[in-house]
Amino acid sequence: MALQPSRTKYRKSMKGSRAGNAKRGNTLAFGEFGLQSLSRGPMTGRQIEAARVTIARHLKRKGKLWIRVFPHKPVTKKPAEVRMGQGKGPVEYYTATIKPGAVLFELAGVPATVAKEAFRLADAKLPFRCRFIAREGVAV
């Protein structure tokens, strides 16, 4: 099941701005290691879930994983071969707007080599490039 909000105040929203770097959520808050975005773009609930499953499979039930992003923004789409006009289409899926520097996932309780490989596999599932980061004082 893809991530999506349980309730929203408004069913549809505008695209908004994707400019600038992440001002919040750009440092490690929970774990020892993290996956940080290097570019911007939308990240769907399915992509978050695919990356989570990949990390969990590699860890084999070891360590603790935190997901630092959530898809709040609805994306609408009109059906195929429909004429212009007649308003905005229905909500198709939800995305998280990712800016450069945002920490997407965090890990604790595993060695650095295991965390690095898990995040490398998860990075392949995401629509933008990411990098591995570690807390100060943690050997990489």
C-alpha cells in the first residue's frame, strides 16, 4: 500500500515552488547514518515504499530505520484521450517535494558498511541522486 495522507483539508492543491535548498530536515536527527538528496524532484509514495523495502531486505531485521519524508502533495491527472477543459482531473497519487540536502532515510544499530550498501541499493530506486552521510564521530 502506497503512502498517502489519511485526511486532507483540500482534495487538490497547486504545484507550488520547488526552488531552493532544504532548510529543514537537512541534518541527521535520529540515526547514525542517513541518505541525503543531492537534487530536487517529486518522490511518490510508491518510491518511498520501494526504497524502504530494499533497505529492510538488506538489513535482514537488524538495526532501526526512520523514514524522514512523507507524500502530502496530491498530483492530479486527466484520463487519456480527454479533451481540454472541464476542470482539473482526479487525484492520481501523492508526492513528497524533495529539495537538495533533505535527509530521506536514517539508520542506526548497523555497521557503516552495511548501512552504506543498503542506502546504495535504495538510491537506485529513487528518481534523483543521493549521498551517504554519517554522524560526526562515527567511523565510516
